[in-house]
Amino acid sequence: MNKSELASEISKKTQISKAKAWETLNATIESIKSSLKKGKKVSLVGFGSFSVKQRKARTGRNPKTGETIQIKARKVPSFQAGSEFKKMLK
């Protein structure tokens, strides 16, 4: 399912217009991104949690040349599925 299909599904289930569903979906995604950018964790009970994790600097290898390279430390988004969500998938 892509973003457009998700907006259509929201529209059907909530009986709002597709435009309003699209606007709501975009606002939700932007709110999650904004919170993560500020370093805050976003928890959706029954679904899961979004957070930012710090990756340490490390040594890697260029797959084309085999040369050793240094990979810088960086922040990456992370998602941890909630227990109800995991149980539903079994």
C-alpha cells in the first residue's frame, strides 16, 4: 500500500473526503517527522514507537574497489512495533 492508497482507505473508513484524508495523513507524517527532528520519541499505543538512534562511526569497505573507508557517525530513524501489532501478525 502506498501513501495515496492509504489516504483512500482513511477516506473510506472515516467517511471524509479524499482531500481531507490526504491532508490529515500529511499532517500526521509531518508531526512525526518534526518530533523526531527535535529528538522526541513518538509512541502510538497498539501500533509502535518511532525514535531516533545514533549510529557510531565505523570502518567499512567500498564494494567496488575493496578499499577501506571511514563511515561517519549519524542519526537514523527507528521503528519498534508494539506488542499488540506483533500479536496481530502471528
